[in-house]
Amino acid sequence: MRNYSYQKSFGALFVFAATFLSGTAAAQDTQVIVNTGNPDGKLGALTRRPSANKLETETADDFVLKQTTVLTGASITGLISPATPLANIANVEVELYHVFPEDSIDPPSGNVPSRVNSPSDVEIDSATRDASLRTLRFTPSLLNANFSVLNTVVNGIQKKPLNTTHGEGPATGEEVEITITFTSPIVLSAGHYFFRPEVLVNGGDFLYLSAPRPIVAPGVPIAGDLQAWIRNSSLSPDWLRIGTDIIGGDTPTTFNMTFSLTGDALQAAGTPGQANCNGQSISALAEQFGSLSAAASALGFASVKALQDSFQAFCEP
């Protein structure tokens, strides 16, 4: 519950109560929608924005939404080189993917052992957010100046039959959490998705830290939880399973990645592609939050028009 500061007078109390009852202060606190828990120290997997002489490398992990949801933010935890200033974290981009074969060429190329339960070939275009485009903002914080992982996957991302590289060994560095706010919130239907963040670190890299699989407290288990996948621009549009395909072994360890998503589940949104989707969604928002203005404020939209535009795009087939 939010704390409000006001003078201890009957007039101020009356104004506060009237505002609340009118619905203009009906904004709800966003909720943690997904939480995979804390890093387990087993793996750091590269996830990197492209830059001079460095391939774009993407690490993705899955999540499930039970109903239409507006995603307002995220957090990721990773490893950077020792003594790297947090200011060197220069950009963050987030993409979301459906599960293969949606948004994909099917049958796939055959360059990887399997595409079953992988992220799709291409991202959900409307869900991409990038700090350089001001559609998200981010704040890094240091959690531990000396954190170690048992194995890493950085460059050993290769097409079959050379895919099993076993990882590139342990690493130690600064454990950092990056808190992300979507300045343009993301509207998604119920479904199974992959979350893929990328980080640009000047003079270094960001190794996305693994989380326990299966998920344990303080994480929240995901129904049908899938393992993490990775690719670089040489392998794209295909993906490799980090545990099964790259690290390997007689009984391969599989991984989740450390991330959370925040937002609000919508109680009665329309169905994309149906004629009444937009009208039903807007009406549901006004009812759930008390007014469209309150909904826009609670969900982090810059204006009522921005909210309306987002839901109009969401409802298009």
C-alpha cells in the first residue's frame, strides 16, 4: 500500500477521501509476475549487445502468463569483470519471443540438435524495449564484489556436430542486479514466452547468472518450466540449449536464468483479433482501475492516449 503525506486537517482528509473514491487514485501497486529466484553460482552465460569486434549473443529463459498482462518492469542479475565501474553498463535491450515453431521457419535448418521448446526465430516486434530508444530505463546496483560461477558459456556457441564445447570454465567478478522499468509498458496475452535481455558493458561483458532449476524459494515455480537457450549472430536464427547441447555430459545439467518481471494482470481484457477486443479491454481497464487516467498512471503509461494506442496494437490480429 502506498503511503500518502497530507496535513492533519479535516479539509485535507476530505480531499484525499474524495479523490480516492472518485477513482483518480485507484492506481494499484504492480505485482511480481515472474521470479526465478536467486543466483545458484553454477553458470554465467553471455548476453551481449553487438559492438565493435563483438558478436551479438542472446541468452533467453521462459515464463508463463496465465492471463493478459501489462509488463511494467524487470530485473536481471549477472557477472561483470572485477572492479568494473557500474557506469560502464551503457545499454540494456529486452526482447520477448514466442515458443518455436511460432514466428519461425519450420522445419528449421538442422544446424542444431533440436528446436523443440526453443525460442522462436524472431522476436515479438511490438515487445522490444531499448534504453537507447528511451523505451526502457535501467539502474544497476552492486550485490557482491566477489561472486564466482562454476562454468561459463561465452564463445563456445557452435553449430552441430561441434555444439558440445562443455563451457569455458569458472569465472569470478562483480555480481550486479539491473533493475529495468519499461517506459512503454508491454501488453501480452496469456501464453508461454521467452525473456531475452542484452547488456552492453563498455570494456567488458555481462554474464547472465543461472538460477535453480527447478525453481526454489524465493522464486515462484513455472508450470512447464523450460531450460535456458543461447545463440549468437553466427548461429541465428537457431538456438542451442545451454545445458543439454553445449555443456553436455551423461546427465546434462539444465539451467534457468535469474530474472523477474513485474506488472499487472488484467481481469477482463479482450481477445486479440476479435472485433470487440479493443472496446472490451478499455472498458475492463476503466473498471479495474477506476478510470483510464488511473489505469495509465498505475501501469506506467505516459498518457491515456499511450495506453489506448498500446491496447489498439495489442488487439490487432
